[in-house]
Amino acid sequence: MINFAAKLNTSMEFTASQIAGMIEGRVEGNPDAKVATFAKIEEGKPGAISFLSNPKYTHFIYETQSSVVLVNEDLQLEKPVQATLIRVKNAYEAVARLLQIYEQIRPKKTGVSPMAFVEPTATIGKDVYVGPFCYIGDGVTIGDGTRIMPNVTIYEGCRVGQRCLLHAGCVIGADGFGFAPSQEGYDKIPQIGIVVIEDDVEVGANTCIDRSTMGATVIHKGVKLDNLVQIAHNCEVGDNTVMSAQVGLAGSTKVGQWCMFGGQVGLAGHITIGDRVQLGAQSGVPGSIKEGQTLIGTPPMEPRSYFKSQAIFRRLPDMYKQLNDLQKEVEELKKSSKN
């Protein structure tokens, strides 16, 4: 097998046959076609590799300028194409594998930017990168191979595992939203816990994970959080769960493993979400959910019931008018029967 990583490290150029060898594909066209970059099929250019997996984009295969295109094995061509094709079982998965390889071999920065500030009591692991304008607080620990992008703030005492990626502007360990109402207003409840982020977690830009009142807010290994996600105090997110943008978890919510939440899902506090729960975008969750369910809406329901309900909801104005008309007819019939 060709050492693909070594090849790219030396020249950043590789052939169709070399790519096919890495992804178990079959070349159709020029096996020596060379590429050195990636491009979307509709924006293809010579020396680029593209992919086609969505049938809506099939027409671009006949006009793209990309030198190589990854396609599914069963793609039927209606006319000749200029590009060299690599046929694979799943073009989308194949390009994902190539992008992962590309990411692995790209030179990565390590060390602490001179424009970052790290408290002397913080502990930084090996091969860690801390970008400009980051702040790493007292007693923070950061595991080996973790990358922290510009403007990230990690408050005192928080722990970040190995091989994590914290994108620009995220805040780890700000106070949880804890206040006790009093006659004079609201008394702040001190938040004396921490945030624990385990290995291989990715935190999106401007996402906030609040420290716990006591103990720890915990993000378990392999979790992926999109941009602008809010994780409140004392929450726990299970292994390999993913959340899209603007998901919000209220305090003390427990989320299981391998869950998937669409954009703007909101969870009430002090509830438990079982393993492998999938929630559609904008679902509002007031109570606990058992494992293995796929739900959408507020309150969440099965997708089929939800879409039926939405179809009825759109008809409510007409149905309301019909109901009023029927009520008037009934009243008129009652009057006529009395006469």
C-alpha cells in the first residue's frame, strides 16, 4: 500500500491510482491524473478532486473542470466526461476519508501564542496549541494534542482532555446561571464547581459550557458540539453525542450516549435523556425521554404524528370558519324547529 501521508507531505500532489488505492476505488479514465487540492464539483478546476453523491448535482459531472471525481459505483453516465472517475461504494464516505487524511498530514501549530495568557498554575500537555488572545485560568489542565483556537477562555480549575478542539470564542467554565429570589431582588448562588471535558471532544465557536454549582459539568469523550451551543451548570453529556447550532440545555440535565440533536433544540432542566435519542430541529423538551426514540416538535412526538399535526395546523383557520358556519346552521335549524 502506498504511504499516502508521506506522499502528500513531500509534494502535496497525488494521482488517481494512488487515491483509489487508499479508498478501495476503481479508476475509470487516466490513472495518472494528478490532483493537489479539493473542490466542489460545481466549482471544479484542473488539479482538483471533487465528489458526486447527491443526484441533484449529477449534471455537473459533464461540465466540471476537476481532474478527478469520486462517484458511486452505480452511477450511470448519459454521455462522456472529461474528468477521471474513481468509482467507490459511497462517494460521500470516501471523500470524508480523504479529508481526514488531508487534515492529519497538514502541518499543525503547537505551543502557546505570545499573545495568549496562561496562568502559571495551569498545566499544558504535549503538542498543545493555544492561539492568540486565549486565556487559560488558574489550575486548568489541558491534555496532550489539544488545540485551542483564538479568543477561547477557560476559567480556573477546568479540565480539558486529550486531542480536543476548542474553536474560537468558546467559553469553558463561566458561572452557571444560579440566583435565589429575595425581597431585594436576586441573590447570586456561588458556582464553585468546574467543567470537565474528556478526550476527543470538539467545541464549536462561541459555545458556552458553564461550571457547576458543586461538582462538575461533564462533557464525556467523543462529544461534538456545534457553534453557539449552551450547556448549563451541572449538566452531563454522554459519549459521542452530537448537537447542532443553538442547542440549549438547562441546568442539571443528563444526556445519554450517541444522541443527536438538531439545531435550536431546547431541553428543560433536571431531566434525563436516554441513549441514542434523536431530536429534530427546534424541538422543545419539557420532560425526560427514554432511550432509542426519534422525536420532533414541542412537546416532542414521533415524526409521522408531528407532520400530520402540522398539516392539520395549517388548515385550522379554514376549519374554524367551517365550524362557525356549522354552528350558525345548527342555531338556525333549532329556531326553525321551534316555529
